[in-house]
Amino acid sequence: MIPAFKKISEEYKNYKLLLIGPNNEGYLQSKINPLIKKHNISKKVEYHGPIYGEKILKAYNDAAIFVLPSYTENFGNTVIEAMSQEVPVVISNNLDLSSLFKKHKIAKLCKCEVSSLYKSIKSVIKNKKDTAEMKKKAKKYVRDNFSSVSVLKNLHYNYSEILNKKS
């Protein structure tokens, strides 16, 4: 993320990188901060620990893009949260739901490589019409498939199917 953002920040001067989440095992000090310093982008990067409630909603609403270039994320609630707030999403193709998101054209997918991530972020910035459409589709998809009402309906249906097969 850091080298890709460096390239973005050279082309798009007004963009900042906001890192949110826990600093597990001192990863920020041992890995991230040295990369930020190496790429000379300290003034363009902010770190906040985990945030919740109104603060996280404000962060999503202030965001131009949500990026999760994860190697291991299994579901990614934060991706769904960002989509629900109509924030365009760039995710790695390693996420469990990436093929589903690609199929429905509700997120921009990339490989966990600097050039791929950079190109995906740049595409979201440049292609405003496509990005606007993706955001609308994503919000609708989340509402239809991940809201508490839709999840409960699916759960009820699935358990009914299971119980009917046992009868």
C-alpha cells in the first residue's frame, strides 16, 4: 500500500492516506513507519487505532476510496461497511468474497502488487462515471444481501431447507 500510495500522491496531490486499525505486534513501528519514511510521504499519511460508531461512519463518509490490499482477510466486514456508505472499494483478489464482488462489479480488484494496486486506485480516481455506478451497485448489493433483514431471511430459508430434508 505504501509504495502504491506514493505513486498516487505524486499524481494526485490532494490525496491523503488514513490507516485505521490495531497496531498488532508493533507492525506500525517495525514495518509501516519505515516504509512511510523511505517513500518520504510522512506528511500525507495518518494513523488512527481502531475507531467505532459515529467516528467510523465519519471516516467512511470523508473517504474518497477504501482500500484493503490484504493477503489474508477472510471476510472483510470493513469492505461491506465502506460499500454501505457508498465509498468506492479497491480490494485484493485474495479476499474470500472478491470473486463475488467482481461478478457483480461492485469493487475494483487488484493483485497484492504495487503496480496492480496503483492501477486499480488510479482507475477509481480517473473513471468517475464507472466509479459512481460501482458505488451505487455496491450500496444496493449490501442492502439486498448483508442487511440484518436480508441475512435473517437467508438464515431462515437455509434452516427451513435443512429441517425439511431431515423430516
